[in-house]
Amino acid sequence: MPKVDIELVRMVLQKAEIDASKIAQILDDIKFESKESAKEEGKEPPVKKQFVVILSDPYGKVADTGFEYTGWVVQIPEDENPASALERLHRGAYDFNATPKGRRMPLKTVAEACEFGSAKINKEHKVWIKTKEPVLIMTTSGKIPREAKDKE
């Protein structure tokens, strides 16, 4: 949008023989709108994100064990590889541990990184933690069972 000098607008309005109070109101509205648009121009467009579940698998065998598993839901940019979510979380934890608060209480596990890690530091690494507490993860075959025929 082309920029127009406020004094030029004032001159045009005075030539049109508009009331002085009306001119002042119009100029105030123009100044307000220009400030609002300047604020909006400074913002970056929001990043499109994808959800990733990080599974806590202490035994290394998800399907074979039959145990209940927990994990954390995080978001990363949509165009990134989902496998990079854990690496991003680790880098955020390393950076947190370098801060004064991190030196007092360092993060040692993924659970601590999700629950106590800094959202600001994680945002710098483009990982957004959606569940601070681990959530239960259910397994499925992917099929919906058919209703039994004997119910009538």
C-alpha cells in the first residue's frame, strides 16, 4: 500500500471545506490505523504444525510386551521429519540446562524436559509440548469390529 504524508491528507481535506473537528477526527483515525497495520506487518506468519506422539518405551518392544505405555504429545513444523521431534526436545533440554535455573535443577529425562522445560527455549527449537504430563497410549489393529449377529 502506498504511503501518504499526513500533511498532504490534511491539505486535501481543508480544500474540500470539511469542518476542522471532522478533519481532526479523520487524521486521528488514520494515525491509529497506521499504527495497527505497522504492528501486524512486524509479525511472522504462523507456522503450520503437525502433532507427534513421543512414546515412552522402556522395554524396547511395544507390541510384544502387552504393558500400558505412556507418552507426550508435541508439535513440530509441518514440513519437518517427525523423527526430528525427539532431537529437538533434547536440544531444548541441553539449552535449558545451560541456564542458571537449569544448572540448579538440570533436566535428566524426557519426562522432566516435557514437564519442567522452558517453553521459550523449546519454541526456539521449533517444538511445542502439548501435554506436560504423560498420557496413556492405546494400541489398535486399525479395524472396527463388526456388531454381533445374535443381538436382535
